[in-house]
Amino acid sequence: MAERRPTVIEVHGDTRVDEWAWLRDRDDPAVLEVLRAENEYTEALGAHLAGFRERLFDEIRSRIVETDLSVPVRKGPWWYYSRTFEGRSYPVHCRLPVDGGGRVPDTPPGTESAGDTPAEPDSSVDAGTWPDEVVMLDENALAEGHSYLALGSLVVSPDHQLLAYGADTTGDERFTLRIRDLRTGDDRPESIEGTSYGVAWAGDDATVFYTRPDEANRPHQVWRHRVGTPAAADTLVLEEPDERFHLGVGRTKDGAFVLIEMRSQTTSELHVIDAMRPDDPPRVVDPRRQGVEYALEHHSGTFFALTNDQAENFRLVARPADAGGHRPWRELVPHRADVRLDGVDVFARHVVLFERIGGEARIRIVALGDHPTFAGPLELGDLVGTPESPSTAWTGANPEFDSSVLRYEYSSLVTPRSVFDIDMDTHTAVVRKRQPVIGYDASAYVTERAWAVADDGTRVPISLMARRDTPRDGTAPCLLYGYGAYEASIDPLFSSIRLSLLDRGFVFAIAHVRGGGELGRRWYEDGKLTHKPNTFSDFVACARHLVETGWTRPELLVARGGSAGGLLMGAAANAAPEAFRAIVAEVPFVDCLTTMLDETLPLTVIEWEEWGNPGADPDIYRVMRSYSPYDNVAPVRYPSMYVTAGLEDPRVGYWEPAKWVQKLRAAHPDNRVQLKVDLEAGHGGPTGRYDAWRDEAEVLAFVLEAVGRAEGAGASEPGSGG
């Protein structure tokens, strides 16, 4: 237990006393002592599981083909792909010439057609030793001397001679941008410190646009860099003073324009620069209007916009690219009440729509012909085949504008990730690769969709997976996952790591609660701001449905969520502690009220449109005060908890889970709560795959012990102990 140093917080006539607010002061030497002590305590609590964790790690590793490569993607005269090697934590990014050294591109082993994809390099040899193979970037070399590595960008110039990449070695999501000459393999002298996500090349192959963050880690500026010049000579292109908005930069698929996007949680505004005239000032496409969002693409002198203007579930509109903001948009795909239009990809003769129908992601191909005019509504084509439900499909890498082939990917809870190429004219699909999983037999598992009923009568979807022989009599343990924020959809994707639970009799379930995007924009709107409590009651309703229908029982039910999903874990635990045996809360946003009252923290102002501004709005304060996990800890026995934090996390401050853990322990003498703090990582935890697998093995060991399934580890029986 950490020392109590009460801090009084008064807002809207309401007084709160925070006894562990001081843990936010990382300059206080006692703070690091507390965090290290938490790690020692967690290690001591799990010491008897050390051998079991190692077996779980070996299981995870044994199912994965460690030396592997992605399906090559053609861009101009090159095939681009990444490789992984056994024993190395990070991928190696490579390319092959489409027709070099007398080689004729062939089809990878296991595919059905020829002539579209190069032969795979021999996985038994190191990258760069295969004939004609060029190693662009080896992340393992970048990671040497660092315990953390994440790339924020990796973009090849239009002439394929230069590579712009940004690397973060601390976890604070601030990247050092460098330019590599792919002809020599050497980085150029200039180095740009303190950049954010997003890089775009101009059409002249010598100009790079990038973003910079402010003190709150909000990307608020776009800069222009000329290759070969020092960073000090870079030019500020655009700055966004409104703290609700963050900036992003990219290019249209056909390469005609550099796009600068200004976006808040509810509103967007795009500016464009002719890619061949990078020094021109950016021009706005449509000025921002509160609550109106749009995303942009370009096709043959026409801008396509995906927008929610007069369309809650979005529609597709178009107008000439040179029209400025003076001509109206023409509707190409109208609003549909039962279909959420999630995204659009453009090709020379096709448009591809990414839709959500009945809670599942689907793909629709629309033929344009050779000379599209975009004069009126498009005739919608067929959906791409998806044989299972629940399942999901999403776009793959499709950098070539003038192509009749769409690369897409598909998965379900029982089907490993599969990469397809489909001929958009004939709708003939070819499997390019299915994720290999050593020892996995899909026929031994089943998946299905269930529907819980929330307190207000709303039907909430649940995606389920179990072994075919798992009993449905309440004796099976279950892991229930949830998120429910930012309109993010938690799709039913396969994970080989999950098999370590399923093969020990577990059921795995995803609660698709309100606040996510699975059932359209209204589903999201009904789980944010003053409607946020719906997210939490939906999750509890899903937990109870699993019990009522015989999948599990409360003493065998474990809940898991991270970040905003960690807030969900805390709120659900406060609402129904008796519904769960244990909870895993990763980097949980559990002190949301205090954070949303402090606009000096990173992201707070941006987040007001998601959660509300409790300082300015008493109604928001009242609602947030009612569900904030930290502020509503009760003097009761809670489920066993495994909580994580990252010292360098810029999204959820480490002090939020640290304070919450202290308060939970103080609430009841039988509460068993452990906190693992990564002292060298940020929001996403460790970046090396072996470290990530070890972290996952630790979580799985906790989950299995909680329900009495940690064989050979001295585990207690379910329900016996905190």
C-alpha cells in the first residue's frame, strides 16, 4: 500500500478526496519506488506460476511459423513485402524487382493462378541473400540497444529511390524521421526529431510532408522538408490552433494530391496540395462545419468524399476537383439506414465500398467502366463472398490505381487470417496465403453469434468461439472481451494465442457493446457522452446472457479489456462485482473524471467530443461522476484483478491504474489486485514479438489460475480465495 496524501477536488459543488493523486508526480522519487514495489508484488504473487508461464510461452511459440513473409504487393516496378525470422523480434522490410536478373514472377506456393505474384524468397536464408532481394529496413538493427521500438511511418518515394521512416524508441509516440537512400542502403545526413504519425511524399521525389505534435502530443502542424537540407530549414505548411483537432498527412491513391486532414472526434476539414507543386499553399476542399465529417479520394479530375452530411451512416458524393467549395456534391451512393459505409477505395475502373451490415464488415465491388463520368448514382455491385458468420473482411494493400485486382483479407474466430486477390471484373478470387498455424484443426472448433438483451431492451451481439466438444452446461470457463468506444469495431478475428485457453475448455466471447461501431453510427452515438452508461450495462448484460444460456457461470467468467476497454472493466466491476471471477484491465482509463477535468494532459481537449467536458457541463460531470471507476470503488469484495500500466504511456497516464489499484486494495481486505508496470514502454506494451508473447503468457496464466485451470501450478479451485 502506498502512502495516503489526500487531495481535495471541488467541481460544480461536488467534493472528491483523492488520496493517491500524488502518484502522478513522476519527479517524486517515492513514485518510482511504488511502481517498482508493485512489480515486485506482482512477481511474488505469480512466482508459483513461473513454470506454467514458460509452458504457455512455449505453446504460443510452437503454433507460430516464426520464419515467414507477407504476401508481396506490387507497386510500380517492385514487389514489396516483409519477412520475419526465428529468434528475431522484429520484421525486415524487403523488395524484389518485378522483372530483374532474368527472373520471371511466379505464384507463391499454395495459390491457384500464375503470373501475378513473385516466387517467395527462400525462408531458410537471411534477407538480402536471395537473388535480387533488397533489404530496405531491418527493424531488428534499429532496435539494437533499445528495449522498445515502434515505427510511425514507412513510405517509399514515388520514384522508389528513397524511404522515409519514423522510429520511436521510448514509447512516447514521438518519432525521429529519417530518409534512407535505397540505392545505397544508407540514411541521408538529415534527421528530424520530434515528429508524429503520418508522412507523405510530393510528386517531385524530393519533398516530404510530415507532422509535429504540441506539448499535449497532439499533431498540430504540417511541415515540408526538402531532401538534402537540414531540418532547421524546413517550412511550416499549416498549423491548427483549435485543440480539439489533430492533423494528418497523406496522398490520394493516384498520387495527384497531398492531403492534409484536420479532424476532431466529430468534425473534419481537408486541404489539398498539387503533388507536382509542393511549394503551393494548401487549399481547403470544404470548410469545416461542426458535426460534419468527410474523407477524400481522387479519380480522373473528380474528388470522391465519404461524408455523414445529411447521412448518419455516411454516403458517397463527388464533384470536380477544381471546383473549390462553390459547386454542390453529386450523390454516388445514397445513405442507407441499415448499412454503415465505412470506407471507399478507388481504382481506374472500379470503386470498392467497405460496409457494415448486421454487425459484420463486408466488401462491395462497383464497376465504373473505362470512361466513368460520375454524373449520377452508381449501380451497386455484389458483395464479396464471406462464407461464415460471424466473420470479417477488410482491405489489403492496394497501392496500384490502374488495376483490376483487389487484395483483401478475411478471418473469423475459427478461420486464420487469409489473403485473397479477386478479379473485380469476373469476381474470381484466389487465396494468396492463409496464416499457417502449426497443429491447428479448424474442424475441432465452432463459432456462432448470440444476442444478449440490455436493460433497455436493446439486443447486443456477442461473437463466440469454443472447442466443438466444450460442454454447454455451465461448467466451462469463459473469457469475455469488450471495448466499446470511439466507434471502434472489435471484429471476430482468429488468434492462435487464444488456443491455449480454448484447448483447456474455455469459451471465448466478444461483447459488441454500444460505443463501438459494429451496428452503425447510431450504435456509437448511443454509447458516448451522456449515453456512455449503456456501454457498461451492455457488457454486464452479455456476461449474464452467457450464464443464462449455459456457456459458463459467474465463478468461471473472466472479463478483459484495455484502455477505454479498461474503463469498461472498472465500470462493470463496480456495477456487478458478483458477475465475474476475475478481470484483466490493461492500461485502463479508470480515472476518467479527473483526467477529463485537466486540459493540460495529452489528448484531454480532443477527447471532450467523445466523453464530454465535465468542467463546462454539469450534466456530463454528473454522468461521468456516476461511472468513473476510480470514483465509484465500493467497500466490497471485487473479482481478482490483473492490471497493467506503461510508464511512458501518453494516452493513459500510468498513475490512473496505479491509483485505482491502491483504492481497490483499501476497499476490502480480501481484494487481490496486482499491477504490472512496464517501465520502458508506452500504451501498447512491449513491441518485440517474443516480449509480447511472454506478456500474453503471463496474462493467460493469471486467467487460467483464476478458474482453477493452471495445471501443475498449485492453482486453487474456482471461488476459493480472493
